[in-house]
Amino acid sequence: MSLAPASEKPGRSRWAQINPVYFVLLALLVLIVLQNPRFAEPTGYMNFLKRAAPLAILAAGQLYVIVSGGFDLSAGSLITLVVVGSSMLTNNDPNATAWVIAVMYAIGVVVGCVNGLVVTVLRVPSLIATLGMMISLGGLSMMWSGGSPRGYLPDTFRFFGRALIRDVPVIGLLPIAVIVMVVSGLLLWLLMSRTNLGRMIHALGDNPRAAQLAGVPVLPVRLSAFVVSSLSAVTAGILLGGFAGVSTDVGTGYELQAITAAVLGGAQLLGGRGSVPAAIAGALTLQAIFTLLNFMGFPQPLRQVVQGLILIAAVGLAAYRKKQGAG
Amino acid sequence: MSIVIAPLKRMFESRRFERNAAFYLLLLAGLGYVLIAVATGQMQYLTLDNLVSILGRTVALGITAIGQTFAILIASIDLSVASLISAASVLASVVMNGDPGMIVPAILAVAVLGAVVGLINGVLIAYFDVNPLIATLAMSLIIQGILSAFVTNFAGDVPEGFQVFAYGTFAGVPYALILMLLLALGAWFVLRHTRFGANIYSVGGNPAAARSAGIRTSRVIISAHLICSLCAALAGIYLASRLRAGAPWIGADGVYDLESIAVVVIGGTVLSGGRGGIWGTMAGVMIFSLLDSIFNLTGVDAFVKQVLRGVIIVGAVALYSYRSGRIAA
């Protein structure tokens, strides 16, 4: 969106330059309100935003890796590791929350660095590198918990995912998770669109050889993209830990949903194009679709079918628009 | 020391090493297996029968990986194989439903299913320019969604006569293993000795050049995906015969999508297409199977095993990619 292609014809209306994901999201939200008017009340839409927060944060982080030209398949299993690891480390002690969260972010940095180093130094394609990480982290979660995670996270830890601020003027109530989403979204947006790092990530994804020749330090830039993705996964994991109980499949499938969300937001796979707000809108769109299907009483499996169809439509449409733009 | 290291270093740096790396790895895995069996005094695992049984466990992954090789050679990828395997196993078993007379219609039905899925994948990728990862991922969601809407438990019944496919042996070698090897032989012949095979390498290596040279690239892409899906469908039939019924979770349980990709890449076929081959893939399948056997011999904890597996996949691929000089993404 912020990167309107230079080939855009001047005669085209300004509407055509706005990322279509925003219109789709708007239309879906209108449909949901028509189905269920209570959704327009603060409890309705705040609950929706709260549910969508982990995916939105994850998608914004995943976008960094996608724009740099790769994939991060390890995000979902990192979420699981964060939830399982936190429950093991806190051991029901409410005072442990602060240092446990610090440890989790440290783990995130390590995972991101390992992914980045394997891709840049060992030159393993990120699909395989992060797939290996996903398998290994899955095993680590099982090892750590002995196969059957036990206990609960203390309320101080679950605060971020569960707590609400009540009696807020105008909007009534405000979940902490939504604040976390807005703050991380803003940070990631600024980092991507207002700093040199963001520009270098774009350059690297667009044409790695050209970027390298132009003096982009490939290793640190790619490393930061993977670290950002891992840190967003840790944040998403902390929120998800507050939502529900501890299990070894909390994060399962989240990496693919995050990629779907980024793609819905117009991110170009294999790099060079993407925007953080649009990726977050993509995540909200995906969540809105699930909510709508839920209201309409679709069984769980059919949601998968719809997700698949939407994915094909979104990517097919993007490819079509690109062809039109090029021709 | 340098007497040993210098030739090793030269071997590692030679061009031929890259082509044969999968076989060196296989040798290493085989050697490791034998050493550990001897060291732990479990000599009963060093018989020919045991080798056959190790190979027998690879059939489903092997057949799937043969198909996946075609997809990856044209610089595509197929993430829908796992769901297709589940769907094929359920469809085969439901159509047969214990009646030996329905074996042939069941196989035909599954073949049609595989062909339709492969065709849709190929058309989406070749004509609609949908990124292969996304197209086949979406296809996987659609198949699994439809399947789960109808079936949640073991479905259908495979008649005794068809269980022979998974359990029957010829001179001690399972039929299914023979079938897999014949399939690999056929794939090798197609890739190395036919025009279609040459086209696959051209399209994977440089699609623009292939098109300029007059190759109908779309057709090659669609055919490769047809082959990939038909192989996955066959793996589904095999698993139905082995479990004696169709199970809607069998593909996802075996992680056949990601494992088949890992095996192909360990076998030296590059993800960017145009380089690699069937025998590397077969070596990759056997490496995986030998590793599993080594883990079993040593009694490594199941979770530790999973961690090691992830590390080994990355390590094996790094062996090729490290010296490639390409910038990976």
C-alpha cells in the first residue's frame, strides 16, 4: 500500500491504490454486524480484537521474514514452547512471571538468530531451515514437559491475555491484549517503514544480489528479520498462554495462518513487498471470516475449506493484478 | 593426520561430491547402524530380513517422495500430499467396503481423485500464477476440510484379498517394496531417457529459456503435479491396505508433506528446481529409515529423537547448500 508500484497509471483512481484487504475487512465486519448486532457493542468487537491479537502480532512479525524473501515455519512451535516452557518455569509462582517472560524473549532471540545464521551462513533455504527448527522445537516442548504439560500459568502471567481495563471512556472496556497488539503493531510498522532496516529488508527480498552489491549487510539484516519474527511469536505465545490452558498444541498451525494473513494483506511471497498494517488487516480479515462462519453455524472442518478457497482467490487475484500492471 | 584429512577435504570440495553426497550420507547412516548394532550387542538386527523390514517401513514415504521429486524438479512444491493420502486411503476403503469385487473400482476412484487434485494444483500454478506453496497449501486445507466433514473415525473395510498389497511377499520381499522400486525405476527412466524428463529439467532450471526453446512449460508443470498427486494417491491406497481401513488422519500423522520434501532435498534435489534425481530421493528415504532404526537401537527418548531429526534435516541440507555460493532466502 505504502509502496504503490511506479508503473501505476496516473489515470487510475485513488481508490484503486488502496489495498483491497481493507475493503474486504470492512465488508466482512458489516456482514458480521448484520448477522449479530451485538457485535457492534464494545464487548462484541473488543472480544473479537482480543481473539485476533496473537495472530495479528504473529503476522506482522512473519511479514519481516516474507518481505526479506523467506518463510518462518518455526513460529507456531515457538508459541507452543513459550506456553509450555512458561508453565514449567513459573511453577505456579506468581512472582516468577517477570523473569520467565524475560527468559522467553531470550529464547526468542536465540531461535531467531539460529534460523538467520542457518539461512545466511549455511545457505540452507529458509523453508527447510525453519522446518527443521519447527520439528526440533516441537520435540523440545515435549521433552521439557515430559510429554504431558501440567499445571496452570499464574494469574500474573495470564494478565496479558486475559485482563480487561473497564470503564474506559467512549469504548467502555479495553483488553490488555488489544493494547499489546496496537503497541507491537505500531512498533513493527515504524521499524519497517521508517527505518533503514526496513528499507534494507525490502531491498534484500526484492533482489538479494543487487542489495548485496549496493552494500546491504546481508547477514545482520536477514538475522534481524528472523529475530523480529521470533520475538513476535513469543509475544503471541504470552497472549495465548493467557487465553486458554497449557497444552502441547497451542501453536499448531499458527505459522500457516500468519503466512495466510500476510498474503491476504498483499505481501509478496519470495520477498520485496508487504506492509505491516495490511498484514494486520489480513489477520483481522482471517479472524473475521472464522467469526462469520461460526455465526452462520458452519462446522469446524468447512472453515478449513473456506480458508483454502480464500487463500487461492487472494493469491490468484494478486498474480492477476501484477500481470495487468506489467502488461 | 593430514594424510587422512587432505583427501577428505579434496573429496568434500570436489564437484562430484555434491552429486554423490546423498550416497555418502547413506553409507554413513548404514555404517552407523551396523556399528551401533555391534556395539550394543544387538546382532539380531543385522540380518537380511531386518534390512527388508527396514526398507518395508519406507514404502509410503518412498512412493510419496518419488512424486514430490517431480514437483520439486520443476521448482514447484506440493504441500497437499498428506491430506491427499488421507483422502485416498478413506476413499479406497469406503468404496471397497469389504467386497473383493470392488477392488478395481476403488483403485480407479482413487486414481481419479489423485488426477483431479494434481490437475487443479497444476492449473492453479501454471495458468493462474498462484505461488505453488500457497496453491497446494490451500488445496490441502480444502481436502482435509471436506474429508473431516464426512469422516472422523476409521472408515470402510479393506477386503482380505487386498491386504496382500501391504502384507504379501515374494521371495521374502514385500510386494509393496517391489512396487516402490519399480516405480523408482520407471521415474528414473522417464527423467533420464525421455523428452518429457528433459523438459522437466529445463522448466525447473530456467522456465523462461524453456519457453523460448519451444517447450510448453504449462503442460510440463501440470504433468509433474499430476504425477506427484497420483503417487500420493497410491501411497494412500497402500496405507489403507496396511491399516485394513481408511483413516482420515493417516497422512497428517505421518507428516508426509514435510517429510517427503525433506527426503527429496536431503537426496540432493534443489528446491529451486532443475537439479537432482530419483536415486538421491531413494537414498534420502533410506537415510531417514536407517536413522529411525538407529534411534530405536539406542533407545533414544522419542522427544529427543524429534529434536535430533530437525537438526539432522537442516544439517544434511547444509552439506549441499554451504558451498553453493548462492544467497539463500
